[in-house]
Amino acid sequence: MVDKKSKEKVEVPKKFKDIIEKIEVMSVLDLAELVKVLEKKFGVSATAPVVAAPQAAPAEAAPAEEKSVFNIELTKVGDKKIEVIKAVRDIIGKGLKESKDLVDAAASESQVLKENVKKEEAEELKKKLEAAGATVELK
């Protein structure tokens, strides 16, 4: 795969021009052999060095990355139960009975409506449910 960098013109200093010209005409197999010879001759490696990350305690883990996937949890139904049922039905894609049962269950204990939803969609669904009168958490 050819990237943009390989298409760019590179100014080669005069002292390296003859070496670069010889390398340009070499086959891939010859180049691989040349790399191995150079590694042995100079005691170096052409592979990128891998640096082990320092071990941190779980509480001190890397700064919390912003979540990109959420679970939508219905915590309270509110006064407009019928509107919430309609919104839930649209979100979960099931029938009226299943949606009503889910909303009724949310009256006593929070219920997960949808799992592993991308951030943008989760925020949109949260707004829709809150407009219907429900209280929603994204976890």
C-alpha cells in the first residue's frame, strides 16, 4: 500500500545520492537481506522499539477516557405515562404491551431500555424520553 509520504519529493544530500540510487534499483528481497546485514554489522534493529508502559494501580489507571457506548436506563416514568410508553415503544421496537410492562416495571426499579448505544444516539434517545416526561440515565 502506497501512502502519501512515499509520493513526496525528498531532498537527498549529495553524500547519500549514490547510496540511494543503488537502493532504488534493488529488489525487495535484496533490500530485506541488506537490512539483516546492517543489523548484524552494527548491532541494531530496524524494528520500532516497544516500550512497556509503567504498571499503575487500577485506581490510578490512565485518565478516564470519554465513554462512547452507553446503556439507556429508564429511572422514573413521570406524569405522562402514555407519552413515555409511546417513546419506549419507538426506542425498543417492540409492541405496546412489552413497552407498557417495561414502563410499569420502571416505576419500582430502573430498567435498561437499550444496551451498547453510541453516544450521539444515546443522547438523542435520552432527549426524546425526557421530552415525554421520563427520567433517564446513560450508563
